[in-house]
Amino acid sequence: MNDTEIIEVAQRALFIAIQMGAPILLIGLFVGVTIALFQALTQIQEMTLVFVPKIIAIFLAFAFFLPGMMKTLIIFMEELADRMVGLG
């Protein structure tokens, strides 16, 4: 492998990491901001009110997005394995 191929694989790995993490993080962000807005409007300052809905939303998002994330990861790993076989 030359330097260009290594950089391409690293860029692809970073893009896949962002692609896999973004939906979960965005859902957590949306739920957190929504609960914070609700707390600001109602002046309820309960610390646990933010964490429980966010944990539930992230868990449900993982359950929903996990098959697609695994498919993406499997495709990437198969491409890496094919590259490794091509080196030998």
C-alpha cells in the first residue's frame, strides 16, 4: 500500500464513523434541546428530567439505526479484507 491508499482508507473510515454516529448524536441533541426548552418555559429545574428522555431516545435510535449501521460497517470491512487479500 502506498501513502495515497492509506489516506483514502483513513478518510473512508472517518466518514463512516461520522455517518454512523451522526443520527444518534442528532437525536440526542434534539431531545436535549427540546427538554431544555420545556424546562426554561415551565421553570422546572430538575436535573434528571433531561437524562431519562435522552437515554430512552438514544436507546430507541440505536435499536432503529443499528441494522443499517452494521450493514455499512460490514461493507467497509469486506472492502478492507479485499484490499488486504490483494496485497498478498
